[in-house]
Amino acid sequence: MPEATSLSDLRVLDLSTGVAGAFCTKLFAEFGADVITLEPRSGHSLRRNGPFAADRPHPETGALWLYLATNKRSAMLNIQTRTGLHLFLSMVEEANVIVEDFPPGKMAELGLSFDVLRHIKRRIVLVSITPFGQTGPRAAWRATNLTSFASGGQMSLTGDPDREPLVAGGKQAEYQAGLQAFAAAAVAAFNADALEVPNHVDISAQECMASALELYLPWWAYLKRDISKRRGNVLSAMVGVLPAKEGYLGLHIMPRNWPWFAKAIGRPDLIEDEDFKDSHSRLQHNDELEAIVYEWASRQDPRDAYQAAGAARAPIAFVHTIRDLFESEQLRSRDFFRQVEHPAAGDITLPGPPFRMMGIESPAGRAPLLGEHNEELYGEMGLSRRDLARLRAAGVV
């Protein structure tokens, strides 16, 4: 079997300002790529997102930055100056991937269009992440995580049927765009290296959301039927989220799971009951079955029920809180959480990457300080400390 290789041969220049670009480049950095975050003198915008260590706002201790910038290098550069632009173009010669999230046309306005970049580096990959993509009537529109979640159709499915649609917790639209950007960029980088084919990867957050709608779009395309109704937490007695003694339990009982589920809830008599013996009869008597299941759930400790269900082969889970995740025996047994020492934030615990690759280590690195690698990076380009001091005085770095 061939030996696995990391992404250590890749250099990624990160010009992005939001979560999607930062998550994309974080994944590159997690698996060995040399990711250089080029920050303005005021620092990356994500540095200003709390919470902060000791609850004191500081550009080096924001939780979002500490998570998204792990294993990256930080250098300051103002690419809107002539000297800064020339320095960036010099960096392109040694780069493989460039990630940006400016409005469409901004890179060309700066003198950094894809045509310019590929003439400097034949095998370059430019990754552009925007709310609606590089083309189309809404290409120039701005968006937030909430509006991307809404415009991609996901929000129409989320919430109770008699209430307004809901947005999922966190910044799911932005993280999904970042994940897709990483996957597409990794493939494009491989092709660029193997086939000498440069590529401009166009990521639309709206399309990332819409592509995860499963059957809803095909149903409409084929039959003009909209099955995307909000159904809240409970779809039926067999599928849904139910209140337990403390917390919630999630069920997704397929017909083949029925005997194990009936045994797991202590009601093996239901298996042969005429009202519940097959999927059709259970549907016909859903209200009665729902009352039985609700009553059972209300007496359960979610964690105990989860353990018992696993042993009984019944698809029941408890809704994990953030504390549950942090204390999860499963996650900790897989070393999902990393302990990191940061010079400004101190000892911190961070989640690991969302996937693993056999034979490839993912180092538990920290986020860089603002401009921490100025001397290192610009020294690699042949600039002296005196040169760097002049550039700093001119507002370039």
C-alpha cells in the first residue's frame, strides 16, 4: 500500500476575512500545508470576535480566532499599496493556493485577477468564496450566515410548522462553504500539480446550502411537489425529538428496527399487537403510539437511555449539549480535543479537525500572534530587518 502523504508540499496564501475562508485554510494547515494569513495592520477581522480569555477583549485571545487560525503563520501586508502588491505577487511565485472572499471583481481591481495570477504561477489555484458566486444577478450582493442559510433553502425546513423558520446554531452556512472550498481546492491543487492546469474555484455559500437539500429539489424538479414542510421536532411516534426527564431524546425508528425499539422501551408486547405490528398499522394508530413513546421518554435519563438503546440495537440518541460533547468519552478516547499553550491566551482546549487520514498526523498547533512571522516570511524573500523597518514605516507591513 502506498505511503500516505500530508499537504506539507503546499503553500496557501490566505487573504480571506470571514469564517468560511478561515475554516478552509485551517483545514489545509491542520494537515501540514504552510498557510500564511496576510493580515492588515489592524489585524484580521475575526480577532475581534469574542468571547475572550479572562473576559477581556484582546486581539490575541478571541475564541473564534484561536480556533480558526491554528497552525497558520501570520504576516502583515497591505496589498492596496503598490509595494504591498509587488510583495504579494512575489509570494505568488512560491504559492500553490490563494484563498479570498472579496466581492466579485475586487481581485481584478487590485491587479490580482486569475489571469494575472496564472501568468505568474502556471500551477496556481485561486479559491473565491462569496455568498452567491462570481456570476449571476446577485453576485455582488452581500450576505451574513443567516441570509446564506435562508437563501440556500435550509431555513425553510427548520422549525415548527406553525412558527417562523429558524436558523441552525452557529455559523453553519459559513462553515459549510469553508469545508466545500477546502475539498474543491485540494482537488484543484492536485490537478494543478499533476496536469499543470491552473484553476479558479468559485464557491457560492447559497449553492453549498442548496446542494445539501437531499430530495427536496428533485421532488420539485420532477413532480412540482414541495415536500419541504417544517415539521418541528416530532414527525411521528417513530421519528423526532422528545422531551426526557432531563434533556431530550432523538428517535429514528425504521420498520426493521421496530422489534428492537419495542424491547428497548420495555414494551415487547407491542411487537405482536394488531394496532402496531406493521408500519401501516403503526401509522394508522400513530396518536396512541405517540402517547406510549412520550410517556416512556418522559421517565428516561437521556444518557442511560442512550446506553441501553445501543445494547438493544435501537436507534435512539440523546441530544448532546456543549458540556456533553466536552465530556464525551467517545470524543476523548479519539483525542478529538487538543490542549494548546498560547502566549497570550494561556492554556486552551480546542476541537480537532472534522476528519482523519490514515498515516497523516494533524499537529496540535496554536494560532499566531499578529505579524508573528513577519521577519521569518519576509526574510525568506530576501528582505533585511532594515527593509522591514522601512516597509513598516510606510504602512506596507
